[in-house]
Amino acid sequence: MKFKADYFPAPRKSPQGWKRLRQLEVAMLEEEVDILSEKLLDRFPEGRMFSEKYHRGKSASWIGTEGIQFASTLTAASRAGNTVQAVFRVPWPIDILSGDPIRLIGGVEVSQLENRAHFRQMGRCIAVSWQSQQQKPIIRVPVLKEQNGHQVDYSFDLVHTPLTINALFDAEDAEVTSFLDEVEKILLEMTTCDFASYDLYTHALINPKRHRSTDRRSAGVVRYAALHDNTYLGFCGPRGIVSEVMGVRPDIRAALRGEAGLTV
């Protein structure tokens, strides 16, 4: 597995074995979502970005009198629906030739995807959601430890900025699966799964070269953690064990802090 969540049937007990949901999760700042947009369009110049509201309506009337609004970035597309969600779809050539906006977004609502013809019609399409910049990119993790009869506070900040990509698709449609594989490659290019582990209580380095293939973080997330004291990327041990935490590698942290004029 390359990501926290990968492939599973949709629904899981569906007799339609070809029906799949692919879900990919990484940590990425909202300011980097537009970089993702650029990379998607570089790879698929004919792609369209639009608000996810066009896919969750009960009928075409949901689109309203303003018509479908396409955007050049995922964040711009999300603003049309006042959310932090957007859709990226690469229309089929026949959709582009038609010039019909309804066909350009897939021509069928997600809730009405029932048969293989519908899935083929929707085609190469992903839904992207992320955390708003209006929210702090960190969560405070409270940690208290008994020492010499006193409670010592070892609380720390954890960078928490999930970006999730979902795609409901026909697993036997080679063109669609190839498209999704390319999307995965873009995420792999933008993220790393290399980090270091530290002792939470002493901040001492435990392992300078830890690697976890399913935990991927963008350059922006790594930089944020490096520039803020007592800030980590995640947990290394099983749930509930917080003595070993995931952080930025020492050499990378030193380089990033040096660039920012901060002490190492």
C-alpha cells in the first residue's frame, strides 16, 4: 500500500465485483492544493475542475440558472460551492466535441451511478477534499506524565492537514484505472514517507531514517513542522503509545530552519 487508504469494493459486499472505490489520503497544506491543480492539468490538459455541488444534486435543476462554472484550480472551483471540496474530471473526447457542460462534468450524478454504462460515462473523475486554511494546521495533543510525584506536561503539536481523493469507478475500465494510477503518481511526486522518530519526553533522536510507506506528507507540511518548535508529524507506535513520535529528519530540519534564519 502507498497510502493510508487504498482500494476496496463499493459497497464492500456488492455482487458487482467490478465496482470499486479508490481512496487516497495524504497530508497537504491548502496552499499546496493549487500546485496539485497545476500538476493535474500539466498531465491532463483537457481536464475540467468544478464544484462538487454539481455531482450531489438530485437533478440537473440543482445546477441553477448560472450554469456550470469551471475553474482553473481546485480551490477556485471549491469556492463556487462554499466548501473545501472540488472535482477534477478528464472528459472523453466525445464530451469535448459536444461542448455540452453537462457532459463535460460526467452527465450523470454520483448518486445515480448504477450500471457499467453510467460508470463509463462518468469516466476519469476524482473528488478532492482538504482542510481549510481558516483552520489551524495543527492539533494540540495533551500528554501528562507522573514524575517524582508531580504531573509534568509533555503536550505537543501535531500537524494535521488531510487531503483526500476519492474515485468511484469500474475496475475493469483500463482507461480509468490508468488515469487513477497517474493521479497516484502525482501525489507520490508531491509527498514523502521518510521521517525521523524522536522520544517525546526528551526530544532525543531515536531513529534518523524511519520510513512508513502509507504515511505521506507534502513539502509544505514538512516545512511547517520543521519551523515550529515541539511540532511533530504523527505517532510511530501503536494507538495509545506516544513515547515515540514522527518528526522531520534532522538534516532536513536544520536546512529548512537555516533558510528561515532560525536556530537549529
